[in-house]
Amino acid sequence: MARDYGDRIGFLGVAAHDSVEAMANFVDRFGVGHLPHAADPDAVLWERFGVPYQPAWVFVDSSGEAVRVLGPLPEQDLISILEDLARDRLPT
């Protein structure tokens, strides 16, 4: 999705409760090095957005409003959300 929408939407992977080394290993293992990633060993970002576990998604529009989705997200639902964000609207 980042390849399809990356020119209109920013993506950031956040690795919490682990080391930078573990995050780097994950990025290498799953081939997601084309995305920026942040290490969040103390889960400060997770706490800020109310993320208790993974998988979780946080979508933030240009005004800073956020919507959180916990659990797996079907591809078509993700596409719909990204289309909304590309129009600078949060999903409802």
C-alpha cells in the first residue's frame, strides 16, 4: 500500500517494547525497508495513540486528528481508509 499511496500519504512503522536491533531484524525479515520505521522501546507513541497491542493501525489526517483500528484490517478496508486519507479525510 505504501508503494501505491506513498506519494500522497506518509507511512511510519512503529516498533514498541523492543530494541532497535529487533526492529531492524523485523524490517529485514519482512522486507519492509522501503518504509520508515521508528523504535519506541518505552511505548510512548503507542500510549499516545492508545495502542495496547499489534496489529494496530493509527491513521492521522493533516489536522492531527487520529483514528485507531485494533486487530487485523482486511485489504479492502485498508484501501478505503487510504482513499479517504488521500482526500485528507479520516475514515468514519
